[in-house]
Amino acid sequence: MLLLESLFSLRVVDVIDILLFAILLYEIYNIVKGTAAIKIFIGIIAVFIIWKIVRALQMPLLSEILGQFISVGVIALVVVFQPEIRQFLLVVGGTRIIRGHRRRILFWRYDLNQAVNLDIDIIVKACKRLADTKTGALIVIARENELTPYVETGQPVEARISDPLIETIFFKNSPLHDGAMIIAGESIRAARCILPLSSKPGIPPECGLRHRAAIGLTERTDAIAIIVSEETGEISYSFDGALFLDIKPVRLKEILEHLLRE
């Protein structure tokens, strides 16, 4: 009877509370899935559910022990999940959650998806030439996130984009070829930039540090990273933490137009 009464007394605010909690849980799961943290995440959820059941059954001893474990464990979780918490805050701050649901939240569509002013043909042409000569390259295109912390790790360039300049920077004997080039707007901000490496499992073994750096950056920001392999000459790109291998120049142009001007 008590259960039925509580169900009938469910308010609209309670339903909204449950839905928001479910969305939050889903987004956190998306961030930690595929990493070692997923097992810890599932374990925390299991302990929390058991604690709620124990409290509902009025078992004071277990309830007290589990309650203390949860309250003290919050501090430990901040340490254990530091990279994931940082990534989650970057996701929220970068409006990626709202942008990912823009078709359902139409009001936000035009405010959050501003086209990036960039000559895509120049980048595609440079990537094709680099691929033809099997010259390794890692080109990052900034979107809403300006990538300032990563720009500061490299050599400032601040030059207008041109395909000869891109090819020159990634020439094997160039002092700037090692590392990433970051493009923002119509200019090359910096070269030889250091990017964070992804620790995501399941990355193909043939992918090197450039691919891992591209994934690592796109896991943390809304940027697009283009990789040219010096072993195979294949063009790949990474976006939103996902890696797409062996992309033809024509297809790369279509993808960039879609991601930058949607």
C-alpha cells in the first residue's frame, strides 16, 4: 500500500529529477566507457544501489558503514577520476552535450553551431600532396574551443593558411615538422605543438603517436584532427574522440564542410 501511495503521489518535479539524473548518468558513462574507469564507475553505482536498499530495509549497521564509505569515498573519487572529471567539465563547458542534442533542442541550434571561416580546399590539397609523398603530418582545426593551452606548447607561426606553407612545415628536414599544427580561423596559429595522448583501448596497432595524439585532443576538445601517415600515406581524421582511417581527399573535403559549416 505504501508503495502504491508513493507512486500515485509522484510529482512532475520528481519525474524531471529522475530524467535529469538519467541523462547525467548516461553522459558520464559515455565518457568513461572503453577505459579502465568503467569498472570503478559500475562498482560505485552498485554500492550506491545497495546502500539505498539497505536504508529502505532499515538495516542501521550496514546503512551506517556504506554511508561512511560513500561520503569518504567522494574525496578518493576526485583523485581516481581526475582525468574523467576534467573531461566531463570540458564537455559541459564546451556545450557538446547541448550541441549533441541540437535536433531535439531546436532553440539552441543557431546559437551554438557557428560556421568556421576557413578555406577547406587549401587544407585538403596540402593533405593530398603530403599523402602522395608519404610525409607525416598532424593538422588540428580549432572550432569553438580556441586551444590556447596547446598553442602555447608549440612554436608561434601566426601566418595565413597556404598549402605550400603547410607542406614546408611538415617537410622531414623542417625543425617544425615534429608535433601538431594548429589552425584557427584563417591562420596557422602554431606548429610543433604537444598534444595529450589517448589511453583509449582498441586503437588499431598500426596507428602511431600522431593518431593517439589526435584522439587524445579530440577527446578533450571539439577540434578536428587530420593525420597523414608517413608509413602508408593514408589520410585519417579524428573527431569527438573517434578515429576514422583511410579517408580519400574528396571525402575529407565533404567531412570538413559538414563539421565546420553545419
